[in-house]
Amino acid sequence: MNKLYQFQKMLVPDLLDVIDRRYHVLKTIHLYEPIGRRMLADRLNKTERQMRSEIEFLVEQELVSVTTKGMWVSDEGKQLVGAYPEVMRDISDIDNLEVKLNQTLPVKKVKVVPGDADQDEDVKQLLGQAAAHEMNQLVQDDSIVTVTGGSTMAAVASQLHPIDRIRPLFVPARGGLGDMHEYQASSICVQMAKQMNGSYRLLYVPDTVGKEVYAKMMEEPAVKDVISLIEKANMVIHGIGDALKMANRRKASAEQMDILKENSAVGEAFGYYFDQNGKTIHQLNSIGMTKEHLTDDKNVITVAGGTSKCKAISAFFKWGRSDVLIIDEAIARYLLTQQ
């Protein structure tokens, strides 16, 4: 942590909050311009009275103009919106966080983005950008990439782009998940393939099945083919979930929820629920990727953000392995307190 940041935290502890608040006002005006004061207040869950002083400040700084049609962001204001993530990276001393975590965590590389994904949806997009960059560095023309589901993976997919002469094959780590179709592994798999002009194979099975159904499905040629591709994959990109939230999303039974609660499960990955010591508490009976597929010959990229996932991320490294960890500042600072 540099000296300027230390002084700021001691002498002006609310400075970053002020910067962050005004940035979100500016960004929201830019997204919805021309926008009126009432709509702006509604978008930010504030009252018009709370917005008045912020708008007056931005107008005085010539970052925003007010017309009869609504508010607009000036060219200088647009530049500030675009530069914000990198500026916050410098202010928050993110580089130093990365160095410390690279020295303490069992991974080859740690990338940190500023903010807390639980507090700011834009942070998830920053995580997506960082993960897409790492994928671009590692992917090859003959790469087979296994992908899990979730909103963070959807953010990664949205940030991918084609690379000359590289056409990777994407496969989902598992079947469907609840009713949120856009966040299912198969949906994200298709989107990633389209974004990179690659190809994909899908796993047409439910997220979880009974033992008898599982045995029958594992004999299906189409399922066997996809499982074979998962085994051969040289890259895995996945998220990590909070145990109880994931169980609720999967509509777990009352009995399963009791098991997770009684055994203090904190995280979930690849259908495994684990506690803070990395002990597996419960494993879903699902078709797809398993812990045994996380072999050393695969480049494993782990992406997660938000204070709510701090314990899950910390426990994951006692449960599984990863090569590249991409997290937000909130998780990074928590992990340092655990070392």
C-alpha cells in the first residue's frame, strides 16, 4: 500500500466514496442521456434532493450539461468515465495487492480489478474483461475449453472477441441450471464460441439426475463424446459460488439444505459443496466435469467477485486447484487478511 493511499485513508477516509458516487452519477447520465433528474434518481435509488448537489457539482465542472430535454455528459466527462477503472486501480494500489497475493496463493497468476461486484454491477464487467484477456493469452487453435455457468461467466463471454486463425472448441462443464437459461453453462458455451468464431458441443442433460437416470445417460454416445472432450480439454474457465445461494438456485431439497448448513458449507464449484477447510460436504449427482478432471495439464482460470464470495474463494484453494485467479478488490483484501 503506497504512502499516498495510506494518508488518504487516514486523513480523508471518505474520498474514495465521494469519487465513486460521482462517477456512478456521471456514468448513469452517460448511459441514459438525455435523462431527467427524476429518472436519474430512480436509476440510482436516490431522491431528487440527494441528486441535486451532485448534479450541480458536475455542471460546475463542465462534465454535464442540462437542457430542456435532459442531462448530457460532455466529451471531458466521457473521458473520465472511460478512464475511471484504471485510475481507481492506481488509487487503490491494486498492483501491490496482486504482488502480495501472487506470493502467497498457490497459483501462477493473480489479477485484481478495483471495486466490489456485490456493490457495483460494472465490476463484473471488469472481471469479464480481465478473464477474456487471460483467455486470449492462453487459447490456441486446437484448444478445447470447458466452461461453467453463472453471471460472471456470462460477463466473460460478452468480452471475448475473435483472434486470427484461432478457432477453439467450447464444451459446457455440465447440463442446465434451474430456470435462468442465459446463465446455464450451455448458453454461455454457445456465446463464447460465437464471440471467438469457434465451435461448440453441448451436453443435453439436466443439471442433476437420479442414480438410475445417471447410469443410463452415461451410456449415451452423445454424452460420452462430450465427457471425452471435457477430459481432453486443455483449458477450464469457471466461477465459484456461495454454497447456500447456489443450493437455493438449484432448488435443493430441505434435507440437502440442512446438510449444507449443519456442516457449514461455504463454497460451490463444479457441483461440489465444500467447507472452509476444503472438505467436500455434498456432491451433486450430475453429468459433466468432476474434480478429477482438474488435472495439471489444464490451464484453469478461476473468476469471482463480491464480498459474499470471500469465504468461498478462500476455501476453494484448500479444495481444488487453479492457475490463474481473477478477483475483485473486495476479495483480494479479504484474502490478504487470511494469510
